[in-house]
Amino acid sequence: MAPQDTARRARELVEVVGDGDLIVSAALGTQPRHLLRALADHAARLSRIELAAGMFFSDYAVLTSPAVRFRTWFPPGTAPGQSVPGDRVEYLPMGWAQVVDWLTHRAQPDVAVLQVSTADADGWHSYGISSSYTSAAVRAARLVLAEVNPQMPRTRGARVHRSELDGVLEVDEPVPEYPRRSPAEVDHAIAEHVAGLVTDGRTLQAGVGSIPDAVFRRLAKEGRHDLRIHGAAGPGLLELHNAGCLAEGPMTVGEVMGDRELYDAVDDSPLITMVGGDRTHSAAALLAVPNMTCINSALSVDVYGQVNTEYVDGRHVGAVGGAIDYSRAATWPGNEGIVALRSTTSRGAVSRIVPRLDAATVSLPRDSTRFVVTEYGVADLRDRTVPERRSALARIAHPAFRSSLEES
């Protein structure tokens, strides 16, 4: 389809959106960019619509319309390299399980917009590389509009039938890739300490980013066996798979975040099963996953063990995401939780282990923090008093800040 025809068809499809409607959009690599751009134009003729979505990989052009009120559990700017127009964004401070519960039981969306793979012979479209909340939105929405893209991997697991789609836009374009940052030397040092806490047979939840990438690379190098991945799959999935470190059977994930190499690897592959967030983040689902090691990043940690994943210098740059769900699961018998972070900011001027977080910046409570890891070592906070936690965390802080932390 020619570009002008794609744009015209997208405009036709979004005409179903009316004043006051709630639209839920797929995000990450399944962001329906053409439908969202058409929605921005259409919104100019409306007084107000609400758009709810997670993290967008590419752009936030839909926010150019003043009629669009954007509600999100991942503030724009969470992914590196984004440009964020306007200030019409309202943050939903929800964990991932809460998002799925909201969409399933209370949101009552008018329209869901998403991007899917082409259909199989029986008319089933794969949700591609993102199904954790999109599948819930599709079930709940009054109308469903989809971009159908032959370059979207046809993953196994969650799917939607063409009879459930009220409008279809045919596109043929590369799937957005996660803007990956290569691990630095400090990340590899952190990974070495984290790997020492991971034994054979564990189920790993680690998300994506430079530290998780370094951890998976280290585990592959050390030759761990019978590991499983839960929740999200990043480039580290291939590191472990290629090194023969994974257990048999598909990995249960709701998101795939990586590059084209990863997308090709999961296309019609038994390596993963895509599912909804009720199977990756809910307490009921996590109770059925044994021997979990949950590895989450943080922006800062205080000497009490409270964790901040959202704020830097008062700016809202991150989200709770699934960390709250997994930090709770990490406290259950047989499970472990690891918070991994660099000891200082990039220029070394500010410690990321701090005396005390402001109440408004506490993302994860202290009672759920088990291990904290920096490039200087591991602080085991299990069964520790507050003074013992302070000393343990001071020992893994940058040397320039240790004495002040001990005295705080």
C-alpha cells in the first residue's frame, strides 16, 4: 500500500473514536504508529479523548494534539533516545499486575489499537512481541483496530482471531527495535557479583538493559544449566540459548524487547510462549513459578533498603513496572530478589546509595529488598537490623561515600 493510501485508510479507521473515548494502545515493538498518527489528526476535531499505553519505542507524535490526554504507567523518556513533546501526560503509579487488572475489570476502553502479525490459515493473528496487557485490552474494548504487519514475528501463544478485529490497516515495515546500550565495564563487574547468586535450575526475571545483558552474558560464560526466563525476553535470551544454558520447554513471557536478530529467533519458535500479564505478573501466577531469582535495576537505594526506580533530581524518568510484582514474589520461600545498580551516577559525583529516600520517591519498600549489588560487591539485607543494613550497604558504595553513609 502506498504511503498516502496507508495514511488515508488509517484516518478512515480512527473515525470511530468519539469525544470522551478511552483508547488503549499497544506499546513497545507493537506500537501502531500509523493509527496513532491518524488519531492525533482526528483528535484535533474533538474536545477531549484519553489514550492509555505503556512505553513507546519510537515517538509520541500522538501527543501533538491538545485534545489527547495521555495516561501511562511508563512516563515518556523511559526508553533511551526518545523525544517527548508537550506536557499532557498523567502518570498511573501502577505495577504491571495492577495495569492488567485495571484493563480487565474497570477501564472499559472504547477502542484498542495494536499491531499484529499476519494471520495463519485459520485466521489467527499473533500478538507478535508484546501481549502482556494488549491481550487484556482487546478482550475489554468495544472496538479493536489493528495494523497487520508481515514483518511482525508470528510468536507462539497469545493470539487474536481476525473476526475480533473491527478494522484492519495493512502495513509492511520493520518492527521497532529496543534502543540497546552495550554494557560498560562497570556493568560487567556488577554482573559478576550477581552471577554468583544464581545457581543452576533457577527461573530468572531480569527485564532488559545493560546490566541484565551483562548478567546473562556472564551466566552463559560460566556455563549455568537448566535456567528459565520469565516475564520478558531481551537479548540475553539468545546468549543463554546459544550457550546451552536454558532448560527444555518454552519460556513464559509477555514482552520481547530487542533487535531484529532476537525477533527472527522467536518467530514461530518453541523457545517462547507469549502470554498475558495475568500469567507473568499476578500473584496467583507467580506462586506457581518455583525457584525464582528476580533481578531488577534501580536509580537509588537508601541505607534502609528502600528502592527508587522512578525519580532523578525530582524528575520523573522511570516507572515501577513489574518490579513491585517481582519484589514481592522474591520474598516467598525458595525465591530470591536482587537489586542491581551502579554505585554512582555516570560521572561519579553522586552516590546512588543514599542516607534516606524521600517518601515520594520510594518505589519498593524495604521489607522486600533481599540483596543489593553494585560493582563493589553484594549487600545481603536478609534478617538484618537497620544499623546492619546501613553498614552492609556502605561497604558496597563507592569508597568516596562510605564514611558519610556509615555516619548517616
